[in-house]
Amino acid sequence: MKILITGNMGYVGPVLVRRLRESYPDATLVGFDLGYFGNCLSTVGVLPECRVDRQIFGDVRYFPDRLLSGVDAVVYLAALSNDPLGQVFEEATLDVNYRSAVRIAGQAKKAGVGSFVFASSCSVYGYAEDGARTEESPVNPLTAYAKSKVWTERDIAGLADASFKITCFRFATACGMSDRLRLDLVLNDFVAGAVTSKKISILSDGTPWRPLIHVKDMARAIDWAIAREASRGGSFVVANAGSDQWNFQIKELAEAVAQAIPAVDVSLNKDAPPDRRSYRVSFNKFKQLAPDYQPQVDLQTAITEIRDGLQSISFDDENFRQSKFIRLNTLTHLKAMGLLTDNLEWTFGFKPENILP
């Protein structure tokens, strides 16, 4: 088996590659990434990309057909991955997250790839206070990031057939330790605050709802999707990926972190404007489709792993929201250095002709 992973040098990619290396020890794993966050390492030891058979540095906006030769499955992780990025770099977000995903799905089908897995998001539900959202619920994308996910799901649906299975996972909000940790995710942010300053600063009044999923459980779901039989959902599947037990209010997450890490002060911003994103999600469909690939990591384990991971690299930056572990900070810094254009292309190359065959 040959599996191509776009965006493998981000937050989810290193964890996914570990999982696939275990599940498919004889597979050829190929990574394709632009390398924005290559130096944002949060673990010591082996460079994560040493676990793939081939690492290609390239831009999904200029993805060449020839790289799909012999590929059995494509996992599309490539994305500008949160709402602040989408607000600052809206056109690039739509190019990378949406237009390129649709184009590469089409390229993959023409090349004879059998399985295409797209990392979508529960953020497509936007604001929904009237019960848990199912896959049949109306979507309400409030940001460029969420819109890019909805539009990709819509536009690739027609490509699916008996020989080309497509799985779109609407992932809950990610959390957990990774070789390239993100601290612009709610639980990770809270643990970082607790570790570095003994303070958790909630930017809202704490009442919004968020479903969460550990990054290892995201990898577990993708593992299932790569080789799923068409009898499990048909040629095209959209599924919420997560666990019903992981629907939390923001303040509940902060309280859980404070219980796990002693002497932590939790503060709310009671004067904050209402958070436009608040939703609970039902994960019953995914449970029925993939009963053997359900989330296994619990909240306390996730908190402990992040705490221990940060301590293992002696992370003590109380101003971590200004650090390289915030994705917008990294891109803004690279742009200020003249290394990225306004549309987030490297100023020194990465066109198709620069990619080795």
C-alpha cells in the first residue's frame, strides 16, 4: 500500500504517521508539505519526518499529477487551520483548504487512487444551542475556515463512486500532545497556562460548548477511513468524529485542568462579547460505522500528556500566546521576514518545476 499525506508536517501529521507506520508496517508513506511549521518542534529525539519513506516539500496549490502514481490512498490534512488565520489570510485559506483539496481529489480519482480522506471540522455547525448536531443538521459556517470545509465536502461528493471512496471527517476540536504542538487550541492553551504561570485565562465567559477529540483518536479514525469497505457508509461518507462524552463547556475544561495541576487560578472574561461558536455534536453515526475505532483517550490523560510534554522540553514561556506554537504568530513572523508573500507562498520557490519527480 502507498499512502500520500498532504500537510503531514503540522499538528496532526506526526501522530498520524506514527499510527499508520504501526498499522501498515510495509506501506510506503509519502508526506507532502510546504514546511511552514517545520521548526515548531515540541518534542525531543527523532525528526517526525524520518518516519515517512519520502518527504516532499511542496505547495498543494501547485500539486503535480505525477506524485499520485501508484498511490492507494490520499489523506488531505493540508490546511490553514483556525479562524484567526482565516480572518487574516482569507484568500490563502480558501486556496489551500478548499480549492486545492477539490482539485487534488479530482487528480486522485483520475490517477486511480482508491480512497480519499478529507479532514473537515465540526466548526461547520457554527452556533447551535438547540441540541447536539448530527450530520443531517443544517450547517452554519461563520468563518473562512469553516466555509472552506463545507464547500470542500459539497464539491467532492460527486467524485465518489465504487472505485473511489471519499470519507469526510468533521473532527471535534483537536487536543493532545504532538511533535508539533499547537497552543492555539482550547485545552492545550489551558494546560500551557497552568504549567507556565499557574493561571488559566478564559477569553470568554466560559459557557460556550465545544466537542473535543485527542489527536491520537483523530489518527485512529483516519486509519479506519483509509481502508474502510464501501459497505461501511457507501462511496461517500460525512461523519462527525469524536465522542459524545467529550462535549464540554469551556469552563468545564478549565476546571478539569485546574484539578489535574494544583494551585492554578482560573479567570473568566465576563465582559467578553458572546462567542459565536458554541455547539454540541452527536457522534452516533461514527460509532455505528467504526465501532472498533472509537476514541480511547480520556480528558485526564490528555491533560497529563500535554503537561508532561511541556515539562519535558522545559517550556516555561508565560507569554506562550505570542510564541511559535501559535500558528498565526509563525506565519506573521515568516511574512515579516520577507519569506512569505501576502498569499503565503514562499518567496524563494516551490513551484511544480522545483519538485523532484
